[in-house]
Amino acid sequence: MKAACRISAEALRLGGAAVRPGVTTAQIDKVIHDYIVSQGARPNFQGLNGFPGSACISVNDVVIHGIPSHGKVLHEGDIVSIDTGALFGGWNGDNAATFAVGHVSDRAAALMRVTKESLYKGIAAARCGARVGDISAAVQRHVEAAGFSVVRTYVGHGVGRALHEDPEVPNFGDAGRGPRLVNGMVIAIEPMVNEKGHVVTDGSGGKWNIRTADGGLSAHFEHTIAITNAGPVILTQGKEAQQLV
């Protein structure tokens, strides 16, 4: 899983590096696809439940599952969430981040910052003996204190031989509730945070392109982490050694 997660992390980094005004989401997807394949891995989103891309690339009010498109051009001031992962040796990695396209508004920058901070608040709560609800409560508390809203319809999840496994890891809930975290468990924590309301609706992409109902911005950050007796370990940390939190 460490190898799958390292590939996933580098694919995300390269995708983020390709974000700039004038680039299409299909071009970013190709960068991600070509890197993952070059490592002897497979993009684990491609074909999952019929998804056509190697990565979900979601712009502005698209919360998740944005379909890469040659017709979707990024513009100065946009924010774009990239969610991708790799299947390597039968194991999965999964990670996401939101990137600014050039200069963005103060509100967009704050949304991105708070969402990323909430991810690390959740990771810090992911300790052996704790409950999933401890992660959920830590994310929700930080997001709502900043005046933003967590998405309740979609959640984090276990990761392993399958990309999506038990347990579900919501971004809201009560501390001390839910499945207990034990040594060796691997989960994806992924705050999805909206500028305004948490309600989302299907957009023009049918079951994909999940948008905010009110047209507000949305941000998304995710790491795959391992629960260990020494503390949570971020597996999708990048080329450097995995980070113990």
C-alpha cells in the first residue's frame, strides 16, 4: 500500500502542477494517467462504476466526481479539486487536493485553507483506540468554526484491496461514536467543504459532476492514512518518507 500511495501522491502533485489558466481538465487528466501507467500501476478511478477519467477533476461549484473534459478550460480565479489514486500490486492509494488557478478570491483561499486544516485535524484524531466519530467531530468542529459547511452526503472510507471499503468516515458526527480504530487499519479521510450550504445536487453530468445546490464554491482534501500503535501515518505523503502525525 505504501507503494500504491506514493504513486498516487506523485500523480496528484503532477496534476496540481499542471493547473493554470488555459489548461483543460482533460489535459490534467492525461498528465495523471500517463504518470500512473509509467509506474506500472493503473488509475483506480478509471472505469470504476463507469467513470471515464483517470481522475475526478472538479471546478468551482463541483464538489466531487468532475469528469475530465477537453471542453472544460480553467480560468484565472477558479479553484479545482483533483481526486485520484493508483492500483499497484493489488493495493490501492487514494488522495485529493484543491488547487488555485492563478490568483483567487480571499473567500476561495480561506475555503481551501480551512478544508486542508480540517483534514489534518481529522488525521490527528485517528489514533488507536479512538472512534471514527472522533475524526468526524474534529473535521466538523474546525470547518463550522470558520463559517463553512461540511458535505454530509459523501464520506471518507477504508482503503485496501478495494478502493472503497468499510468503515465509512463521515466529516460530521459525535466524538466517541462509530467503529473503533485499531492498529493496521487503513482509511481515507477526505473533508469536502462547501462555501455555503452542505446540500448537493446532480449536475449536467448525471450521476457524476456533483455540484453545490446554491452555486457556492467547494474544496476537497484527502489523504490515505494507516492507523498504527505509534500514531497515524500519512501514506500519500509524496516522495519523501511517510509522515507520522
